[in-house]
Amino acid sequence: MKPAKFDYHRAENLQHACALLKEHGDDAKILAGGQSLIAAMNFRLATPSVLIDVSNVEEPNLVVDEQNGVRVKATTTQRFTEKHAGLRQRIPVLVHAIEHISHFQVRNKGTVGGSIAHADPASELPAMSLLLDAEFETESASNKTVVPAEDFFITYMTTSLKTDEVLSSILFKAPPQTSGWGFHEITQRAGDFSLAGSAAVIDLDSDGKCSYARVSLFGVDATPVRAREAEDALLGNQCSPELVQEAAASVRGIIDPETDVHVTAEYRRNAAQALTARALEDALSRAVTV
């Protein structure tokens, strides 16, 4: 199919995009990489009457090192982020997750902010934003706001962004330098959306006890999920194999997976537990006791 008729505007900068959003309201959609939006339009699943293209704003690809993390401009392509040496060194789990997004041709055009704002619960980047305590800077024609990742995702492909707001940048918080990480997902074929996925970050103190823990899940609920129950099971304790399995089992009670044409809800629940255990084991193997 072909998309429904629409008007096209190329934004000169983000302020111009915000002004256009204010003018056109619910009829408008932001076009960044277009890897999700254009496909949805071709199937008439999305029928915006106005597209506002932000792909050519000033310095579209921008990754900036900050004291407590790395800030990524929302228009930055996933491929640029994936290849950024500083980000790979400081937050390797984020780069590893991006490498699992679709295929490199898609990552060449798809943007970090576009994936997060699209908010597909099976996508890697929304889950990474929860794992890394990300903060989203949003802009409208009148003000700027900062939204924690945990307050951003409302339900399936729905966020807290207002119709006149645009996601301008993402601050991914850097975990402790001595922490270890793990990331696992299941797909039918390489490059497909995940059927289930889990990521973890763990840091250990001088006694080998868990002093920092983050666990997030994707593809198993209407939004990405931060597994605080699993984190709490680990914090302050020696991470024995038995405790890791106990923490992984706790995710079964906090997710609400769906059955679809690919797999059942029970499959996703079992996969979430197994993948969390693997992610935690990998995180522990990479963590450095200080």
C-alpha cells in the first residue's frame, strides 16, 4: 500500500519543529529516521496529515560525555551511536544493545530518539533507558522539561510526550566503572523484533556483595519493565547461583506478556526468567570486586 496524503515540512531546527507541532497539533508527526513511521504509514496504521522532518537539523548526530553519563541528541542515528568509541568505553551495554537493533541498513537511518519516542515494547532502546536511569529532555514552543525514563512510557506505543513536544536529547546515566553487564534477547530471525529480552548491570563491593543492580525487560509487557524485585533480591547480598536464579524467577510476577501469532504468553514468561538469569550471570562475570 501507499501512505495517505500528507503535507511535508522540513524543520530548520528543533525550535522550528516545535512551532510546527504547535500549529498543526494532533495532525502532525515528527519524522526522524522514518524506519518505523513510514512503514506504519504505508500500511495505513498511521495517517498523519503533516510530517515534520527533523533529520537535517543542525548537528543531527551528537554524543556528548557528561559527568554522570552520556547525552545523545535524539536525532542521532543508531549507527553513529553504535560506532561511538567513547560511548562503547563508558556504557558498553548500550552499544551492545544497539548492535541488536534490526539490521545495519535500518540503523543507518533509524534514530535513537525516534526508537524511544515510538515506544515499541519489544525495542531495545526503551529498555536500555530504564536500565540506565535515563533522563529525557523534551522541548515545546514555550519550555523545556526533563522526564525520567520511568515516567515516560505509559502503555503500548504511548508516551508522556504532548502533541506539541519533541524529544530533544537523552541522558543515559553511566553505571559504576567496575560494574558488569549482560544482555540477552530471543528473536525468530536475526534482526527481528525480540520475542523477549533482558538486560542487567551489577556492581560488587570489596566483600563481593552486590552494591548496585539494574534489571530491565522488553517484549514481555505493554511497556519496557524495570525489575526492581530482582534488583532488591540481589542488593547487599553475595550473588550465589541460587540467589541469581531466585532473582530471575521474581520477574515472572511483574510482567504481563501477551500471546500472539509467534509465541504464547507462557513462553514469554519462561523466556523472561531464563534470559534474566543469563544476563545476571554475564553481569557478575564482568563485574570487578573493588
